[in-house]
Amino acid sequence: MEKKIKDKLKIGIYELTGCAGDALLILDCEKELVDIFKAADIQSFLMAKSDNIDGELDVAFVEGSVSTEREKKELLDIRKRAKTVVAIGICACFGGIQAAFLDKKDWEKNFKKVYGDNKMTHTKPLQSKPIDAYIKVDYYLPGCPIDKEQFLSTFNRILRGNPPELYRFPVCVECKWNENDCLLNKDILCLGPVTRAGCGSICINHNLPCVGCWGPVENANLTSEFQLLREKGFDSDFIKKKMANFSGTGIADFLGELKGEKR
Amino acid sequence: MRIIKLKKDNLSPFLEIISVEADLWAPVQKGDKHVFKVVDDFSKVELNTTRTILPPRKIFLPPTFSMFNISEKGYKEDLSHIKKRILFGIHPCDIHGLLILDNLFKQAYLDPYYLEARKNTLILGLSCWPDEYCFAKSTNTHIIEEGFDLFFTDLKDFFLVWIGSSQGDDLIRLKPELFDENLTDKDIQTYINWHTERDKAYKWSINFTVLPDLIELKYMDPLWEKLGNSCLACGSCTNVCPTCNCYNIMDKQFLGGKDGKMIRHWDACTLEEYSEVAGGENFRKKRSDRLKLWYTHKLQAYISKYGKPSCVGCGRCIATCPVDINVRTVGKALLGEEEDAFWVRLNMEVTK
């Protein structure tokens, strides 16, 4: 029997800077979409509906990184209204591609290169950062975009008052389950060992190396991965760029440590 | 044990006949490696393989499968992954691997998922020729005397076929005219020559008898820290090991209703989450401690209980670990030989 609306959890799904791929993925759960809307009271979901309400929320799912003053304000407001905040997608979790320039000076230089001296009138641009740079995040659901199964399971568990249950090991585990031949052993730059699983090792299944789009796995051995790739003959700056591509902020400490490196 | 002869050309017709009522799993090519797969085109079956990427335990306990179906009425065991199967082309070391898993899953709590699958699978072993990674002679798992229904020794022009069980004999009886009961002296000499040459073909060996003591003596050795520094904690050694058997269980509830599943997936003690308990405490937060656990289990603890290592010399960890931490390099390091074999990179001036 369907629950009465007042018994349902109030949910908001929000998009900041990103490709909107995560919100799109939620919409793409076509078979489950009716169940999603039945199970929860979706108060705000810009991509799916027009009668959005910005009120008190039980759970807010936030996609994208913060890259303007207006987004920062919006995010702080979401946090104030929501009991639980879930970061969805690599941009919200670790900053994504737009946060690859970790150094403020590098970012300013690049900003100038792209926008020149144009004045920004509607809002002030900020160096792109993951949402936990500004607010407390309760749960992280990484991915680029997030995985359908993982989203549905997380959504479902949160509705039932349980914390999400996600894979906490690296891509290599799923990659072995899929019986792929290790690309690192073929001297290909693969970030599987330092990247969180959940994607089903989809790239390696198609003979493409892992680019790290699920963000760093907890306590990844970045030093060993870096040294291994150096030993295979990859240029030090090239490895760093590859590692920072999706999850710059997630590995900022490591990149900082490397600054005193010898070549 | 009865031993008969099968001409090479008769193998495909034999496999075709026996696979009518069961899925036939055999090694087939994947990239430049091999994997066990259900085959219906028998010309694709590879006879000259070394190790498959994953060990045959994946056939009995898939990397992920459903244990229970849950509904409002309660839960029901889900044994849908179990089918009638014939596993052809499994090498002696991997059969030994299954015998080790039998020990583990038949202890105090019987594991129905493994044991039922095992009961429904016939084992058709195949001889092999070692490559540079194999060391089954060191673990004495290069020969097999039990644990198969049929065993095929490949002698170039023909197979000698050992009949290991009545079920194996039933398979032969499906088409006995494919086989030859009469072995000549020449056939026997061919087998002796093959056996001698094959035993000589192992390119390296390791003394396993001393390793349990060395694990104890070197339990606090800085060697483990070095290993931990280089270990990527990717879990690959564990996933490819034919005797690893740990698993984790996750709930999967369906949206809207009360139905769900309990999913069991392969776990690995080399992964950080493995030793984490409620409240977030972790007994083996360090990679070095987790490696120590894995190697103590394989090379020491299992020996003290069963008198042999929980390593069958298949060489998968050697072929798989991207940073060269495996039974060979760890074994040699424990023995004081080639102490840095596993991590020449640590000495390289690449980062600091």
C-alpha cells in the first residue's frame, strides 16, 4: 500500500556545476522512476519537474561542484534545510575535472586565459571545489556519472533509515571479478588500484585503462602507484595530471608531498 | 585406477557427447590469456594453457551471487547459480586448490552454496607443462591422485585417461568405442618419458618446509613494512588465488516493496575494510599487517593444521601482482635471498 504523503521523506535533488549527468542518470532509472516518486516526497528536482519547493528536507542529494558565489549560497541554504546531505557524483565528492587546478594561482591564470577581462555581473566566480569545502556532507556517492544500481540502493537504504552500503575497495577487485588481464602489467597507465570501485570496471572491460573517475579509494597507496608508473617510463608531470584529472582535491596532500621530488 | 587411451581426434566428439546434459566449462582464449568459460564450440577449447586468469573456484562460488530471496513471508535459500556442470581442462594444481577449499567449506558449518555446486560438477583434469611462474613441484601439487572423475594426460598423439570415479566411468560408457583399453609397452614408455621431462621443466623451486618457522622467526622483521609500503592493496593476489575463500554479504532491498536479496561477494583480507568492525575500529589498518596475515595463513597456519601449505604453486600471484609481491618474492625474502626482489622501486630515486 502506498504511504501517505506526510509519512514520506522529503527529498530534494540539486545540481551545481557539472554536466548534470547524475540528475540525468536518476531520470534514466525509467523502470524504477514511478517507485522513486511513490516512495518519497520529491520536493525539488529541477530536471524532472517544475513545481519545486525550497522547504525543510529530510535528504538533499547534491550534484556538481561549487564554482560561483551564488552556488555557495545555494549550497549553504540546502545544508540549513536538510537533515542529511548526500554528495552525488565525482564533482560534488572531489571537485571533478573543473577542480583539477588545485593551486589558486594556476586557477587564476587559467581563468584569465578563458574569460579574459570580461566582467562577471550575475555572480562572482570561485575556484571550483567539492561541496565538503563549504558544508558537512553525510554520505558520498561517487561516480561519473553515478551508477544506477548504487544510486537505487543508496536511495532505498536512506529511505529506510540505513546508511549507504557501497564498495570501499579499488576498481581492481571488480576488474578481477570480470576476469580482465591487468593493464598495468601491460605497461598501460591504469589508475585502477587507487580508484574506488562501483563502476563494474567498465573501462577495463572494454580494454581501456581506468582514469579514476570514481575518485580515490580510502587510503590509496598513491606513492606506490606513482613509483610503479615512473618505473614504467611515464613522465612525472603526466602521471600527476592523470591522477589529478578527476579527483584533484582528493589527492591534494599527495601531490603536495611530491613537490620536493627528484627527477 | 583404470587407465585407458583416447586418440586426440576423439576428444571433441567425446566432449560433445558428455555436454548434452551439462554445461561444459573449459579454458578458452581471452586476449593473450585464458579463462574458464561455458563452451559449445569445442574447437575453441584450449589444450595447451597454463593458468587461467581466475581460478576454477569461480565456477563453484561466483564473484557475486544471491544467497537468499527475501519477502514478507521470510527468506528462502537461492541456489539458482548451481547447475549440472562438467569442468574440463583443470590442471593438477587447481584440483588441489579445490581439495583445500573442500576442507574449509566442510568444517563446522557446511557451506551449501559451495558444496552443492561441487556435488553437481564433474572434474575432468588435464595435464600441463610449466612456464616460468609455475612452482607446483615445490608444493607437490604437480601430480594428482584424487579429486577428479577423469584425468587426461596429454601425450601429443593421444591421451592417457585415468578413471577416478564411477561417475567418470559413466561418461566413458556413453561412447566406449572412442577409447582404447589396450595400452602397449610403447605407450607406457611414452608416458614415462613425458613424466621425466615434465618434472625437469620446472624452472624454479622454493623450500616450503622451512617457511612456517621463518614466518614465526621473522614476524617482526622490517621486511613486512617494506612490503606494506609497496603493496597497492588492490586485492588482486587474493582474487586470483585458488585457495582464497573469504566473502562479504550485502543486503539488497528493492525500492517500494519489502522484497530483497542477500548478495554474497568475494572479499579479500588484503583489503582495508576486511578487518574493520562495528564502530569503525580496524585491527589491520596497515597494509603490512594485512600482507602478514595473508602469508601467515598460506605458508604457516594452514600447514600447522593440514600439514601442507595453502598454496598450490599455480603462479597466479606472480603473474598478477603489478608490484611483484607474491609467494616467490616473499618466500625468497623470508629465506634471505633476493630480499629486495619485490620492490626495487623503493630504492629508485623517483620521488624523494
